[in-house]
Amino acid sequence: MRHLLSTLLTLPLAASALAACTATGASTEPFRLAAQAADSDAGPPPDYALASSWAARETKSAARDADVFYIHPTTFQSRDWNQKMDDKATRAWTVQSVAQRQLNAFAACCRLFMPFYRQASSRAFIERDGRGAQAYDFAYRDVRQAFRNYIAKLGKGRPFIIAGHSQGALLGLRLLKEEIAGTPLADRLVAAYLPGIGIPKGTLPSDVPPCTSPGQTRCVASWNGFSESAETTAWKQRSVADYGASGQDPALVCTNPMTFDATLPAAGFADGKGMLPVAQKDRPAAPLVHRAVAARCVDGILRVRTASTVEAQPLPNGSLHMHDIALFWADISANAALRAQRWQEDHR
């Protein structure tokens, strides 16, 4: 797997697949998951006992402090509601686009696990009616089965991180609530990294609160990057409407991924550990760039400034959704390693 990920660093990437996770409107994934759904067009379910059902499945390298269960974002653009497991082109693009720019940020601390699943397509976001919500519910059931397989067969009692972006963050949040919080598995949770959706603080389980310090474990880190001038009122309102509930704290979780410290909500260009540059098509990925990003949490939004040399264009609404991880790649990597180490220290 390390060889695979090293190879992927040289593969051409583009922003279009990650752009499918968001829209040009005010919100990233505004829908409610349906309780039950079925999609006969999506083909048979994956068999997670097979290595071919995983984009990454490291069963060795136990010397690393933890594992990461990573749920990839939308990489399927189609009029179909859900991707079929035999869609080789989408599977290949998922590996190429997500492994380097997202999953590999956790390689220093963790064995890597990233399941293929019958993800909801970009259509499910664009057409936000009941059928679109059902497509996400359908995708969730695959993710849940993959996680259960990881716990039963692959995890071997090890601590783990839950991570995902956009659609992956949404499904990861549901997994956290339904499969981990309030169970013995919560004690094995190093942390959850769920950027790319607006998460009201009040919706988080009481035993898995928002992260407030860099070495805290069993907590949730989440952020949504926007330019300094972006209008975000409608986006925040929609996030609260979609994910919050009456009587809960509606304030959105905003973890600054340059500090991971609630007492340090702002960070300057000199504070970051390095961003992963925007990849150019048909060119190898460039080395990490330093002193390129500044960020501050303001009312639940991560306000981001980038150096003039950084090619990280926001979406029309000012969202930096496509770059939520790449802009803070080395910071996330270092923080995940710190939390995994802290978990090990706390459980000796």
C-alpha cells in the first residue's frame, strides 16, 4: 500500500471529481437521509471480505499507532443515483484523486482503510428530493457494512480514526452516531475528522464532543473553508436546518486545522506546516508549499486566505470545499499522529 500511495503522488489529478461533492449554490450537502431506501440499478453489494472491495486495506504495518477508516467524497458524476461496484473507471479515479490528496495525509500515523462503496452520485446532491436522500442512505449501508467488517476482521482491537470529506463526512457522522457513540467502540476512537459539511455542535453525541485541543481524543474535528469575503449566512442556516434539531446548540463546529486549538482560532501564514498544491493535469504532484495559507474560525466558518501564488480557486459562492484537506495537508497529518500517540499513552 505504501508503494501504491507513493506511485499515486505522480498521477495527474483534477478538481472536477471533488467538485461534485458540492454545488454552486449556498450549501454543500443539504438533505436529510431517508430511513430506508433501495436502488435496484446499483447492482449487487460489495463483499468486504475481498480485498478488491477496498481502495486501501493495510493488514500489516501494525507498528503504526492507529488505523484510519476513510470514507471518500463524491467521485461519481452520472444521471444514475448510485455507482455500481463494477464501474472500473470511477473506482480508478477514486483511488487516483482521493488517495494522495486526502487519505495519504493519515499514512504517517495509521494503517489505511478506505472502502469502495456504492456512493451517491452528484445527481443526488443536485436533485435534493426524496430520491436523492435515498441514494445517500443506500451508500451509507455499504459504508456501515465495510466498517463492521473492519471491526470484526481487520481492526484486531486497535484504535482507529474515522475520517471523510463531504459525502464521506456526512456518512462518517452518521456512522459515528449509530455505530460508535455510546458503545465500547467509542473507547477505541482516536478522533473523527469530518470536514466539508456543516455540523451543529448540538447534534454530536455527548461522549464524542467537538475537539478543542490538539491532543484531545474521542472528539470531532470539522471545518468548512470559505474566502474572507464570502457570504455564508444562507449556507449556515441550511446546515442547521439539515443537521440540527430543536433545542440543540445550533452553532457550527469550526476546528481550525492549522492549530486544532479552540483557544487559538486564528493562524497566520507562518503557522502552517504545509499545503498540498493544486495538481495540474498530466503533471506530477508538486512538493508541499509553506507559508501559503492563513485561516481563522469566525462564527462556525473557516475564513481562509491564500498566498497569491496558490492556485486554489474558490467555488462561485466563495467556498473552498474542494481544498478543505489539501490546504492543511501537513497540519492534518501531524495532528492525527499526535492524537494517535496520545491515545496510546492514555491506554498504557
